[in-house]
Amino acid sequence: MLSERGEAAGAAIARELLEVLGGLAHEQRGAFYAYLAEAFEPDQEALKAAANSYLTAPSADTAAVLAERAEPPRQELMRRINMAQGGTAALVRMRKELPEHMAGHPELKRVDADLKHLFASWFNRGFLEMRQIDWQTPAAILEKLIAYEAVHEIQGWDDLRRRLAADRRCFAFFHPALPGDPLIFVEVALVKGLAESVRALLERDTDEAAQLRRANEADTAIFYSISNCQDGLRGISFGNFLIKQVVEELRIGLPWIQQFSTLSPIPGFRRWLGVRLKANDLSGFTLSEAEGSALFSATGMPYEAERPLACVRAAISNESWVNMSAFAQALRPALVRLCAMYLTESGTGGWRPDSVAKFHLGNGARLERINWMGNPGKRGIDESYGLMVNYLYDPATIEANHEAFTKEGVVACSAAVTALLTPAAAVLAVPKLALTTRRGKKG
Amino acid sequence: MLSERGEAAGAAIARELLEVLGGLAHEQRGAFYAYLAEAFEPDQEALKAAANSYLTAPSADTAAVLAERAEPPRQELMRRINMAQGGTAALVRMRKELPEHMAGHPELKRVDADLKHLFASWFNRGFLEMRQIDWQTPAAILEKLIAYEAVHEIQGWDDLRRRLAADRRCFAFFHPALPGDPLIFVEVALVKGLAESVRALLERDTDEAAQLRRANEADTAIFYSISNCQDGLRGISFGNFLIKQVVEELRIGLPWIQQFSTLSPIPGFRRWLGVRLKANDLSGFTLSEAEGSALFSATGMPYEAERPLACVRAAISNESWVNMSAFAQALRPALVRLCAMYLTESGTGGWRPDSVAKFHLGNGARLERINWMGNPGKRGIDESYGLMVNYLYDPATIEANHEAFTKEGVVACSAAVTALLTPAAAVLAVPKLALTTRRGKKG
Amino acid sequence: MLSERGEAAGAAIARELLEVLGGLAHEQRGAFYAYLAEAFEPDQEALKAAANSYLTAPSADTAAVLAERAEPPRQELMRRINMAQGGTAALVRMRKELPEHMAGHPELKRVDADLKHLFASWFNRGFLEMRQIDWQTPAAILEKLIAYEAVHEIQGWDDLRRRLAADRRCFAFFHPALPGDPLIFVEVALVKGLAESVRALLERDTDEAAQLRRANEADTAIFYSISNCQDGLRGISFGNFLIKQVVEELRIGLPWIQQFSTLSPIPGFRRWLGVRLKANDLSGFTLSEAEGSALFSATGMPYEAERPLACVRAAISNESWVNMSAFAQALRPALVRLCAMYLTESGTGGWRPDSVAKFHLGNGARLERINWMGNPGKRGIDESYGLMVNYLYDPATIEANHEAFTKEGVVACSAAVTALLTPAAAVLAVPKLALTTRRGKKG
Amino acid sequence: MLSERGEAAGAAIARELLEVLGGLAHEQRGAFYAYLAEAFEPDQEALKAAANSYLTAPSADTAAVLAERAEPPRQELMRRINMAQGGTAALVRMRKELPEHMAGHPELKRVDADLKHLFASWFNRGFLEMRQIDWQTPAAILEKLIAYEAVHEIQGWDDLRRRLAADRRCFAFFHPALPGDPLIFVEVALVKGLAESVRALLERDTDEAAQLRRANEADTAIFYSISNCQDGLRGISFGNFLIKQVVEELRIGLPWIQQFSTLSPIPGFRRWLGVRLKANDLSGFTLSEAEGSALFSATGMPYEAERPLACVRAAISNESWVNMSAFAQALRPALVRLCAMYLTESGTGGWRPDSVAKFHLGNGARLERINWMGNPGKRGIDESYGLMVNYLYDPATIEANHEAFTKEGVVACSAAVTALLTPAAAVLAVPKLALTTRRGKKG
């Protein structure tokens, strides 16, 4: 397919190859991938010669020859496959399946890397089309939304309809070679003020007049769910572009919307807190006297002002606090403050930053507000004791935030979050705290 | 733009860069291209290290590192530019302009090569959309057809309309990132039998009822013009795919069409014949006695049966033969046979094959018929003494023809053309002739 | 609104009127309709004068004046309302609501008649657009199908999806002024041979490969459900046009489909049979000896060859026969034959013909086959003891069938149905039977 | 076709009828129209009976019967024709042709009236779709604009392109049954201030950057041409709706546009002036002393202050004044004032008001400004001595203007036009002038 034939013949063969592939069983597909990994390496002699030439006389031209010969012929094969009808979809499926075959076959990583390299080029922003998804969208696409939603599951068509109602918006990226299949989509709620609870956003509601009224009275767009759809495109990032284009679109189409924010989960908070509490490693954490005695009176546990972490650890170990209102209220200030610490200092000391925080902060958003019991469902409790967070996209500061975060590790915070990190009573005692808004490696 | 920033920031900067570029004068753009050529080479030390690693331990992994480091960062820059609104168009324009700046700047070839590499990936067949062009097409696109037609100039809107009438078809490839701009288009005439003269096809005709009738009575689709539209995409081939998809489309949509053929120019014939006549280098060429004496009686020139080429050379040197009917008829058998020799043996002896012949034969078409005075206009006479040729696309033999031509240099010929190459009277005398249907280097 | 103002002013006022109307409660709307009925009658003096003129000198011109003055100004008002945004929909809603207010208000019939007169003009076939409905159709339209299906209820989105699968087709008429709202739609199943049971057609099935295979192997298109969507358009007939256009569409798009038939309910059969049995009024009905004795052995009821109706009446009065297999099988020949009599002679003697039969026979279809237990569901049993019927649309005979039915009351029957009406043993005894294929008034 | 058959059969016959009709020669079509006029009158006996019933007992019900029987069956026939593919277009063509056959056939007026009655219902505003026409519009539609433009001829594709440039807008109404054929279109220029000369608007200009800049700097939309496209729809008014919807569209899409005005011809001015000058019938017309002596010094004609009309008549009779600058300037004040009188008092004394003025004033526009030499071309001079007029559409006053004009004959005038009608020096002498802004029959 790669040798004597012209491009069109290659396309014909690619078509046949795709047909054959489509009919293969799981194991046979794995064998094919292994063959791809083994049989399409660069010509060793030619590449050695090019390497020697470059070493002898390093120049742009010898480097160009090197680049050409070092590219595995596998990539050309993939380009040929891509020419056939359905080729792009078949390649995306390949990369989706690769992990299933990788155990014991590290060479498949090369196939994965080549596909990723090509996808990064083919699925670049310039070729994507953003489309609004609403109740006028073909059912064949809507059905995919139900299948792909990864954050807050869509419970069938009635739930979907509510998410596409007049006070909701949904946008997706599509690629021309996968016309009926979204790459990523985001769900937006139009509300008054920053939303603090995801339950309120997801509640069923069929009052169309009320929905329309709310859309017209809204001042805030809440991005409450963003889902990547294609496993085969993992590592190719679309989310940042999508959010920014949606903000642009809404600013033009709904000029009365004043702010754009997420209502996001904090997937790593509980795990992080567990490790830190165990290690007693949270220098700078304090409780005010009032907070301390509230905790004491709600739990009956001995309160030690000098060891605030111990108090929290003791209190939290009683798993039933979540369902005991007074208990929970007493824990609230401590947990919210600890969460602010997590979100701003995560990355320090080898700790991997929270993935969602990293995504939005890296995009230039600001850590705006931490919401107590934003998601009291099982997943919310398991991940973050029910806390959720608003990341605010303020077009005026996005660029500066992004730069400060990327270059310096500085997390942009609202005054309220900053205040959490510097409790009035504790300011003098914990001067280091200001630095915790600086990420990991620099802190 | 490439270093610390994320992709989205890169896109923002790319947008600004494009705006600035758009306002630059010719010379400044040249300077920018030179900067692109110089400043974005691979890191020499890193690449040397990779080259050494590969030489020490050649493996798929060390080759992969080599491939990664040998890719000039210029390509990443171009990918970023491509993300911005209008980025693709700007890059295509860049490559279109590069030749204007290349004199004295060979380093620009590197920029050209990088763009071509990316375009081959971005503009691959899988991403192109074929659209039929007709009188329902937006004027903004039709106007581009008028501008881009490269074979038979379109003389304004009335001429265009005739080319989109009921007994004509036109198809073009579009790319999603250049939505209003065709990449290539082909014009097709629906006729009865193989068309032999381009004049008949281009004649004005406003009788819509007759056009419709002809469309319904046609048995042959003649591809009489195929034009690439984007100079910046030179070297990226679309024509082969377009012809084959149009054949598919017409077979389904117009099932009464029996054959698909071109009516093509022969741009290199006259020049080739001049050189060969001068060098007296056309072994195997003969004239029958009747042809020879007809030539003699029409021209009055001494006829030498042993030196047929000398006769032809002498006759042809009188430039006015074109306008002298009897003279022309006497030359006709000789010229048609010589043309058949040209089209089948071209490529031999270092002679570059006719570009149009190479394209269609390489696609798998068959050399079907040589047409005397197919184009008696100035360009036709200048290029090929007015001869034109039909290349026939027969779906049943395309694949075999393509293979034979690509691997063996064998030119597929109709019986009629084969007969031209083996004049009954001369068969025994010139046994080599059968071999002339084999292309150059192998013959 | 009708007097001094121009058309555009009228439109502005119509817009306001529509807004006001939209906000009115049920009773107030009724009052408005009564006002429409009373206040917009022709000018009595002017009309009397025109009537006198016509009587004095009857001519085309005096008739024209009469026509103009006899048209109630209400129609002009309705035309004005129709000019406003949403006017058509508002008028359709008006006519939908009129029956709710008619009790005690016979004058509302005039409003109804005027609306119907205008709708017949506005919704004429020339202005309707047929669209195929499939899984690519916007959800907003699909949701209406679920709501409007009147024959075999659609049980939610999964059921809908099965009805739009690869071996199904669905087509609807739309009017440009009601773009998102179908007027009528028909559901079609692609099957092998005439379908005899609606259960098989409605069964859930999610095997897409099997659906596709069945579509390709089908030779018959079964119209198994046709639903009018707009109550406000009652009396304006679309079904005939829709069926015929769908047949055309399928013949072109699926040339391997050989026959087009319905699988239809028989809503009036059981009621008709009850009345006739009671009145002992079914001259010509016979049972063969074998049928009679089978009935006897299954039921144990005394069989009287001379009084076949009495046997049937006795047998059928035991309501549990439906669930007793042997009993049912014994009744089958009698019921099928009686059904054939019903469908062919209905209309006789003041009996209104079966509405579904009248529709399809009037369209030119042929009574092809009567299916035992075609619909054993409650509705099927209640209406027709579970029987269903295939009406066959044969393009070659549609026109002749239509004419014979309309002019002469002749019902076109297949040989099988004809045989039912002329049992071999009974032919001589009941010579009148041939005439029963002639409808009512002529029979 | 009307009698025994159902609707669908009627449609089939209508289709055949249309095919036959399409092939008929001019005379045969005339004969068919005469047949339509004669053979489809109401049933005389039935109508007489209904007339008698009504006279005996006039009621809504007897009127309804009368209305039904008085409608000529011809209308039903036309409705059936309209159901066939292409039926609407065929009927529109019929009415277009009728005038060609009317000489000696007054009965064809009945056919014309029936078609008009139906068209008024079918082509009502609610069913029309407004589309913007630009360079993205299919050539097949653009070509019709070139053919249909009735005010300022479009000189081919280059001229058309200028009229669709960035500082121009064009909108048309379409009907779903004539999808590729506009009913009416309006051309709009975006300019700074009220345009006073049509030449400036029509000038060729290919500077796209300048066009875009002008569009962005414009504060005024000038409706400089509005053309009805379908002769067969004469008397069905679309212009008023189109202008108002375009104003709405532009207000939303181009919020920086402040005013909406026409630049219109005055087709009847010159003829009116000729008649009045001859009859010496222009009471109230005066010239100031300065104007009178300027006229004298430019023409050398004896000036008589008491007989200003005589001066004007004498001056204007020298046809070459148009080309003599000083002469023209001297006549200017008189002609402009006379034109203001024409536009405001036309309609008086049995004089039919200027058709263009009547249209715009009836729509609610204001007579804003009279432009000297607005159109110095031949047609402009012949119709109105080169004068043109701006009618201003001010959304705030449209409704009141319309009402005052329609009910009272009052012409809304700008201060400038009012001033023309009340020259300072003459106010006391001609108190009647204020009344001349009241139209004809009431003045």
C-alpha cells in the first residue's frame, strides 16, 4: 500500500483494509496493532546515514533529511487510511482500543504516539466547528450526548430536554470528518448570581414559561458540565478553546449576562486531606477560638487550640457527621479553609494538583468561591466532602491569570478565597500563608 | 508563542500575528519568511545527542526521539497559526507567495517544505468535500471558477452559464477551513460518443430545451477541463481523487452514461517533435507508400521512402501548412502516428513524459484516441499542432492500467492507437515498436 | 381592522389581537368566537340588492357581485389575522377549540365553516412539503410524533427509535407557515410479503444489523399507521396525497420493493356484526358442512345448517372464545367471511361504510387480504374481533379502482377475498353475492 | 375534473392539463382562457333559488348558502390546478398572459378576478419568506434580479455585484410554491445623510475596503429601488410589508443606522405641471421678488410679479434650460415649490395622485425633501424635470401618518417642505396654502 502504488490506489486498498478490520474480532485487532507497531519502522541504514551526515555537518538541510527519514512509515500508512471513507473514525477507534491491548505490549505505545501526533494536526482548532445543541438538534446527536455525559449523568430524554430548555445552553465541537459525532460538549445554566449547588441546576422542571423568564432575568452563565466524547482523542485538548468560544458566543447573543463561571467538582480534595491529616502536615492551618469551641460543643471532643488538625481529624473520623446538621456546621469553616489551601497549594511537595483546578486555572480562570455542600450526593461526598468550587472566567483578566499561573504558579483568587487563607485572627501567626497561593515547585 | 504559553494563548498570539502580517508590504513579508526559515531550526545539541543515541543503539524508540527532535519548531508554529480564524488561508497564501521571494534565498525552500508537509496532512482526501457546482451555486463561488479556470478560459458569466447548463456538469473539492474557495474543479460535457473537438464543447448555446435533450441522449461524459485553484497547494494532488469520485457520482446519478473520457491537450508534443526531427532520432517511424506519395503530391517536396522523417521535417517547416487543407490532410497520418509514439514512448531517454499524459495514465486511464485538429486555436497549434487526445477512464481496467503503468511503464492503449503504432506495412520491419508502449527507463 | 386601515395597519392590529387572544381564558375565548360568529355577517341591504339584480338579470357579472357581497367579512378578518406572525397557528388553534364551545351555540358553525373554507385554500397540496422523518430529524419534531400517533401509540423514545430504524420509513407533510409541526404522517415497515400481524411490526428490536438486512431483503412496504396531527384541520384531507407521494418516493429510492399495502384496522366490523346478527339480516351468508361441524364440535352448540347465522350468534356470545384456541379456530372461517361481506357491502341499506375502508378504497386501493388475529390486543378485539385487513396500492390499477368505487360503488377485491364471498358450495344458492361488491346506494 | 372524482384524481388530471397547456401556442391558450371564462359559471337555477331564499328570510345561514352557490366553479378548478407540481407557477403565468387576450374578450376579466381572489389568499403575508440577497445567493436567483429590476436597470453582473456590495443591502419576498422566483425586492444603500442624487448611488465602485468603511460609517438607509417581479400578481401588494420588515431587520442588524428613507422618482410631475400651466390653474403659487428677478436676468424674459405662472411657463418652454446652468438655477426655486404643491395637493380636482407618492404616503412615510437634479438622466428629465424626492420612514410616526393620510388625506411633510409651501413673503397673501397639505376630495 505504501510502496509502488499512487495515492488513489492506496486509498482503494485502505478502503479494503478498513472493511477487513471492521470484521475482525478483538484478538485479531490486537494482532494487527502489534503488526503496525513492528513492521513500519524507519529504514535503519538510511536513518543511520542521515544521522551521520548530520553529525558531520549539522545544518538545516541535514536536519531536514534526518526528520524525513526518522518519521516511521506507519504515519504515512495512517494518512492513507485516513483518505478512505470512514478512515478518520476508524483511526480514532484504533487509538481508543489500543489501551486494551497494551498489557505486555509496550511497543503499542509507538502506534499510540503516531496516532496522537497525527490527530493533533488533524483535529487542530482551525478545523473544528462549534455548534449549539438544542431541541432542534437531530436525535442521532442528542442520543450521543446522553451517552457521553461524564460529569452529571443524563437520565434519559426527559432529563436531556431539561438541559436544553430556554434557561440552558449547550455547545459542542465537531470535526468535518466525524460529522455526527461531537468531540466535546459543555452544558451551561443561565442563572441569577453564582450557582452554589449543582442539585438546583439539575432539578427537573417542565415549566417553559418560567424557564424563559429565568433566561431573561439571568446575569450569570454557569458551566456546570464539560465532557470529552472521544476516548481515541485523549490528550488532544479542546476544552479551553470551547469554553472561550462559548463565552464569546454568549457575550454577543445574551448581552445581559455579566459573569461566566463554572460550578466544578474537586476530585482530589478528600484524598489529599486524608494524607495530610495523617501526616499532620498542614502548617499554617488555624482555627479561631469561636470555630474551635463550636467544634467542641457539637462533637464533644476535646478541643486543643494548639493542634487544630488533630481536632479536625478526630471530628471527621466520625463518618456520620455528614448527616448531623450541627456537627456539619461546626466542621464547615475548617473544611472550607482546608479546601482553599488544597486548591491553592496543591502541586507543592510532589503532590499532583487537582485535575479540574489545574484545567481551569491553567485556562486563566480565577478561584472565586468554595461552596459548602455544593454536591451532597455520594460522588460529591466521596471526592470532596460535598464541596464544590466556582472558577470564574473574567475576560479582562484571563490572559494575565493564565500567564501568572503557567509561569509562576500563582493561583488567582477572589477576595473571599484570599480571606479564607488569611483568617483575621491568624494573620500574624502564619505569614507564610500568602505564599500558598503560589503553586508547588516555587512555593 | 511556542514556549511557555498554552495552546489557547498561542492561538491568541497567532491571531495578532496574522493581523500584523495581513498589513505588511511585499518586502516585509519576504523578510518575515526569511525569519521563519532561519529562526526555527531544531535544537542542534539535542538533535546531535539523539543522533548519537540512535547510532549507538538503533531501535524504534531511539528513532522516535530522533524524529521528534529533528522536526523543526517551525512546524509547531505553523500549527498554532492554523488554529486562528483564517489561519489556514493565511498559510496557503504564504506558500503561494514564497516563490516570489526565493531568488537568492534558498533557505525559503525549508519553509516551503514544512508547509507542504503540513498541507499534505491537513488537505488529505478524507477531509475534502466534493460539491456539485451549478447555477444554484452562490455567485461568490462561481466568480472564483471564472478566475481559476486554467485550461479553457471562461469568458464571463454567459460563458460560465453555458458550462453549467443541463448537458454539462461541474464538480469541485472544498476543504472545511476554506469554505468558499474551491481547491480544484473539473468540467464535464455529456455528449454522444467520444468528443473529438474542444470547439464544439465550448460553443455558446442558450437553447435550454436542446441542452436537456442532449443530456438525456448522451452516452459519454467528457472531462474537458480540470483546474487546480490554489497555488499555495501546489504538489498536493487532488485531481486523481476528484476524477474518480465524479465518475462514481455520474454512474449513480446518470446511469445511462456508458463511458468516461477526457478531451485533453498534449502540451509537449510539438517541442518533442522538433527536437527529435532535428536529431533525426525516431527509429521505427515509417510512412506507407500511399501516405508518402500523398505528402509528395500535396507539397511538391521530394519524397524519400527511406527517410520518412526528412519528408515530415521538410513538410512541417512550411508553417502555413496548417491553413492549407490539402497539405494538412497529407501530413495528418504522419503527425498522428508521431503523436502516438510521443505519448507512448515519452519518458524514454531522459525525455520527461508529457505532463497531462503522465497524470491520466498514472491514474489508470487508457490512451483511447488521437484527434486531428481537436484544438485548432493558437494554443493548440503551438503546443501540439492542434492535436488532442482522449484518455478513457474505464472502471473495469483502471486499477490494472495504473499498476502496469506505475510498475512497468506500460501505457494502456486502445486497439486504434495500437494500430497506429504498428502500421500493417511496417510490422516486420520495426519489431521494436511493440516495446514503445513501455515507458522510458524500463524500455 | 377591516375598514379604513390599509393592509399593513391591519396586520399590526392583528398582531395585537393575537397577543390579547393568547392571554384569554377558555370562557373569554368562547365569547370572542361568538362575537366572530355574530358581528361579521354580510351587509344585508347590499346583499339583498345583489340578489335582486341577479334574479332580474342572471349573468356571470351579477353572479360575481353576488359572490363578493355574500362572502362574510369574517373571512377577510381571518385573512388579516393570518398575515401576523403566528397567525396561521392561531387560526388552526381556534378551529381546534370551536367544538368545545359549540354546545348551545350553533352559530359557531359559521366560524368553523369559514375557517375550513380558508384552510382548504391555504393548506392545498401545492403548498405542502413532504419530508422524511428519521433519527436525523430534530427532537422537537420527533416529540410531536410521539404525541400525535393515533393508531398504535408510541411508548416513548425507545419505541420511536425502533419505528425509525433501517427497516422502517416515516414521512410527513409540513406547511411553510407551521414549519415545526407536521400535518399528517405515515409509518411504513419494509418486510417480506404482506404483513399479517401488527404485533410483529411493533415489536421492539435493537439489532441494527438485522434491521439493515431486512430492509435490503424486503419486497413489500406496509403502511401500518397514518395519523392526522392537527385537530384544527379536520375535514381537510391530506392522507390520499401523502400515501401516493410516499409510494412514488419509495419506488424511486427502493426499487427492489414490489408491492405497497396497508395493514389496517376495521373499526366498525364488530358493531356492524352485532346489529346484523341481532336482526338476522345477512342474506347470502352460508357455512360449508365442514365449517359447520367444526363449529359444532368445538362449541357443543346445536348446529343448524339452514340457520348459519344463528350458529355464529350463539358461538360468539360466549365471550371467552377469544382465548380458547380450538373454539376460535372453529369460528375463524365464519368471521373472516362475514368481515369480507362487511367490507364489500357496507354502505348498503343506510349503513355507513367503514371509515378506514372508505378512505383506502376511495383512494383506489384493493381489498387484498383479511388477517385473522392481526391485532389481538384489546382495541383490536373490541373493534373487529382482532381482524385486520391489507389494502393494496397497485399503481397500475389505482386510477381504475378509484373511479369504479367512486362512480359505481364497486369494491376492488383480490381473488382470495372474492373467493371468500363465493364459497364453492354456495355459489349457485346465493347468486346475489356478486352484487355485494357493489356499494350501498346502487346495490 | 370537478365532478365525480376525488381530490387526488383531480390532481392527476390537473397535472395532465398543465402539461397540455404548456405545449399550447399563444392563440390556443387564449381559447382555453375563453373557455375558462364561459364554462365555469355558477349553476343558475341553484343560485336563483338561494337568492330567493335569502330575500325571503335573510339570515347568516341563507347568506352562507348564497355565498357557496355564487362562487364560480372556476375557483375550485384553479384550486385543483394549484395542487399539481408547478401549478402555482402555471396559474401566475395565466394571469400574466390574460391581458394579451383581453381585447374583445371582456369575459376574461372574470378569470382575472377569480385568480386575483385566490392569489390574495395564497400569497398573503403570513406565507411569504423574506430573504437577504447577496453575493452568496445562487446565481439562478441573482439572474432574475437583473431581469426584474424595474426602476434603475441593472447593467449585467458587474453592476449587480456593486448593488450587493458591503454598503448595500437587498431583500426579497419569496413564496414556498415559487421557491426560486422572488415576488418583490428592494435595494438599499447605506450612506451618510439623506442621499440626494441617484447617480451617486449607482456609480460603479470596486473598492471593497471603502465599501466596508462606508457601511460602518453610515447613518442612513436609502431605499432606492423597489421592483415587483411577477406580472401575474399585479394588484396583490407586497411593497408595504417588505419595506417595514426591512426597516425592522436593519434596525436590529445595523443598530447604528438612524434613519430610513427612499430616494424616489416623481413620475407624474411634469405632465401635471404642463396641464396646470396651460390652464393657468395654480392659485397660491408665488415667487419672491428675488426669485423673480433672478429668473428675469437669466432668461431675459419680461417678468410679471402678478402673473408668476406666466413667467415660469415662458421660461420652461425653452427646452434647453436644462443644459444652461444659470437658467436652470433661476428656475430651481419655482420648480421645487411647484413640485411640493404637486405632491401635497395631487388628488385634488379629479387629478390622480402621483403613484409613487401615494404608495409611500399611504404606507405612513413623510415627504421629507425634494432634490433638485436628483436624476438628470433622460427618464428623470422626462418625468419630473430631474427632481427626486425622499420619503422618510420614521417608525415613531408611521402609524399616525398612515392614519391621517388614509382618513383625512393629510400629507405628512418635513419642516423644509412645509416651508416651501409657505414662502415667508407670501404667507399672508395665500392663507389657503396650509390646506393644500390636505388631499384632494377633502381640500
